[in-house]
Amino acid sequence: MRVVLDTNVLLVYVSSRSKHHWLYQALLQQEFQLYITHDILNEYEEKIGEHWHHEVAKSLVRTLLELPNVHQTEIYFHLRLIEKDPDDNKFVNCAFANNCHYLVSNDTDFNVLKSIDFPKIEVMRLEEFKVIFENRK
């Protein structure tokens, strides 16, 4: 299963006390393939540093880069499908470039993707993804 995770999802799964920590554990256990870009990785580090601590952010980035199921890719195009928050397009571009099954985000700005026929990018909230993830086993 190929997945792109929006930063808001990453923020809620880091803490071992979070009800969403299952996703981080699944990533560590290589139960899905995570796709990122340099820009996504930078945003992860910036936002984790703001919400937790810069050392936590560095540790998380280091972990991601060492996991064999985390794939860093280069993007050579810009789809510009999200107009409300253009910065979110980096996640869309990554999902499209890597033919990902899902883009997981709790950000409603991504809902515009549900009305676009091409490219078809399956976007869902974290709770929806959990149901699909658990049912695939």
C-alpha cells in the first residue's frame, strides 16, 4: 500500500499517548510504503519542531530516512489542484507521481480532489484510512 501522509496526520501520530499512534507503529513495522519529497520532509521537521521540540523533529526525520519503506522522490511538475492552500499541492504532486493508493489528511482543503476526475487521487481522513488499513489484513 503506497501512501502520502499530510503533516497534520504526522503531528497526531507521533506521541505514544495518541489514539493514532497505531499509524506510526505500522510505519515502523513496514506495513505500508510512505512516499515523501524533500519539501514534505522539511515541512514535517518544521511543524514537529514547532509542536514538540526541534530534537524530536530531527529524530523523526532521521528515522523516516532510515526506514526501507519510506521513499523520497523528486517531483518535476506542479499540478496546482488545490487553490485554497497552494502549499498543500506538494502532497498531491507526490501522491500522483508515485501512483499512491491514498493521500491521508484531516485538512478539508484536500476535499476538492474528490471532485476532480483526472488525476484521480484518493484522499481520506485518518479515521477512514484506519478502517481500510485494518480491513486489508
